[in-house]
Amino acid sequence: MTLIRPMDLEAIDSRIYEAKKEELKARSIFNVKSDVPEGAETYSYDVIKRSGAAKVLAPGADDIPLVDADMERHTERIYSIAAAFRLTVQELRQAAMSGRPVEATKADTARKAIAEKENRIVWIGDAKHNILGVTNAEGIQILALDKNGAGASTKWKDKTGQEIVSDLRKARTTINRLPGHTANTLVVTPDGMEELEKEYNQYTGQTVLQYLRSQNWFSRIEFTSDLEKQGVGATDCFLVFDNSPDVIEVLIPMDIKRHPEEYKFPNYKVPLEERTGGAIVRYPMAIMRGDGI
């Protein structure tokens, strides 16, 4: 029986663990919480419904306000994301004959499948398993965009650059009014990012994107297709939020791992697994979703 050699497994591992930046977009935006044991089935955390308020005490008073009265305990299940790829006995024979490790590009495909599922769970959850994502987390703010132009449209393709900026200003201002929070991140759809390349106005010579950056409104401006059709009425949306860990984290108790290969002639099946709890939204009020772009 042909066996997978150590050099083959090293080649496979090098492809599994070298994920491309765009595959891990949610992780690049949010803090990753990885200190939960990989064997955990659930994770519990407090969701802040509103900011707790302190008070000045009169001499001798003991009526100190409890901020935990403004919190609600949530428990999220932790799930495995899995994918596998196949190596044939003949592929292993050819690798051994050439003295080279087995071609490991199949590992890229399996890793990418897990990364895409992870991102989708973080942004929109998984309805089948009752997982909520950032776009539909309970308690986030939702902005109904103004209808502009002759067509009275909310869509950015029908708006001027200044009207797009007006939409973003409203979303940003709402978050910035929250004590201790700053709307430092904007995430749009790929089409939305294209609309940010529209001219801001005829006088500045800047695009909307250049204008936003010149104003330092957001430290990060990103795009993902996972926001497509996630607004009310299956419309595209954008997100403006404070991406600090006390608002949102991504729960990854176990990063992607290769399990022992399974053999059934003429194939080896190589399974990969990740453990995730998706998005941990601790303060949903610091997230604004704008629908209808």
C-alpha cells in the first residue's frame, strides 16, 4: 500500500496554513478571540443593551447604580467547519517516482472553502443553525437611507457623490454619539466600493473614497460580497461600526487543523477542521447597518 510520506504532509501543511489575506477578511477587521478551549461546546458573554450610568453620591449615600443591570447574558454554541480533499494512490506514486512532495494545491481549495464559510458566518450567520452574524445581530442600529434624485432612489448608483457621503455621515454620527465609541470602520459591497470611486463633486477633483480618507472618517474601508442582499427587502447594505474588542470579536477556539488521513483504495481523504463561534457582538448599538445601497 502506498503511504503518504512525511514530506507530502509537510507540503500539504504549508498550503493549509498559508491563508491569503483576502480569505481572512473578517479576522483582519475584528479581534480574534482564541483563548477558549477547543473542546468547548458553548461560550457565554454579556451583551450591553445600553451604556451604564454612574452618579454622584450624596454624603453617606449607598445607592450605587449597577451597570450589570444594563447587560444580558448570551450563550453561543461553538461549531466545527470542515472540508476535505482527496489524493489518489497514483498521485502519490508519481510524487514518489519524481522524488518530490505530492502536489498540494488541493489543500488550497479546502482551506479556502473553510475560510469562506468562516467569513460568511461572521457577517451573516447561519440560519440553519440559528447563528447570527454582524449584519443581523440583535440590537444593531438600522439606517433607512434617504431617497434622492428624480427617481427617489436609495441606491448609490443613482446618487451623487455628496449624497453618498451624506448617507455615511448620518451612520457615522449616530455611532460617534455613543459615549466612548468611534465609528472607525466602513464595510461595503463590491458594487458599493465601485460607487465610492464616483466623483465627490465637480470642484474638488476627488472621488468619494479619496474625500473620506482625506477627512479621516474611517481608519479602515473594506468590501465583502457577504453584505449583498442582507438589508431589508434583500437589498445591499453597508456597515459602519466601532471594531474594538468590547464591541465585536471573532471567536476561534481552534484554528484550521489537518486530521489524520483516511485510506480507502484508491484514495486518501484528508480532512480539515476549524472550531468557531462566529461573531461575538458585545455592544450591538455600536454597529450601524445602512440598507438599500
